[in-house]
Amino acid sequence: MANEATRLNRKRRRPYPPVRPKYRNPKNPAETWSGRGRLPRWLRPKLRGGRDLDDFLIERASAQKRQTN
């Protein structure tokens, strides 16, 4: 009974909107990462190999266009 009462009295977490992916695996475009939480398995070895995180940005082309204008 005590467990049920404490469980019901807890505040609910506020709902967060879905986070869009920020990075994409070039070899498998279905694998994406929002940049939050742990690094995904597909990204760790590439970063260790010397690649930069910015190499995997999804909207890199549109960001470059904005910078040149």
C-alpha cells in the first residue's frame, strides 16, 4: 500500500516535444542521433579515427549556404 501511495503522489514529468536528429550516419542514413545522451555505436569509432562531429551534421549544406549569403 505504501508503495502505491508514493507512486501516485510523484509529480509527472512534463512532456517534451520530440527532438529532431542532428547527425546522420553516411553509410546508413536510417541511423541518426539528436546530439543528446550517449554517443551512438556507429559514431564512436569514426570520432576516434579522427573525423569531426561536424562531418555528420544533417543540415550542413543549408548551413553553409546561410553563411555565404
